[in-house]
Amino acid sequence: MDHRTPPPPRICPACDGFASVAVTLGGRDHRGHLRTITAHCPACQGTGTGARRSPEGARA
């Protein structure tokens, strides 16, 4: 019987799938929690998947 494997997931080449990170701002608030901001990958807008590129010279 012929078993086919699914295609590999498309992972963003800029962030390798780690699209969002929390960056500490260095310090704590009055309750003792770390102050953080969230940064997203500019290439995939935080999704972790990249768009498939068409070969050069190919027409859409």
C-alpha cells in the first residue's frame, strides 16, 4: 500500500517559527512583576509561518 506523508509545515525563514517573544524592560512594577513587552516577527507578523515563494521567472 502506498503511504504518503503530509508536506512539511511552512516555517518563517526569518524567525524559524518563533514569531513572538517577550522582552523584559529591566525592572519590576510596584507589585513585583517583571515589566515585559511583546515583539512580533516583522516578516510573518507573528504567525510563525512564511509565505511560499514562487520561483524566479514563473508567472502567477
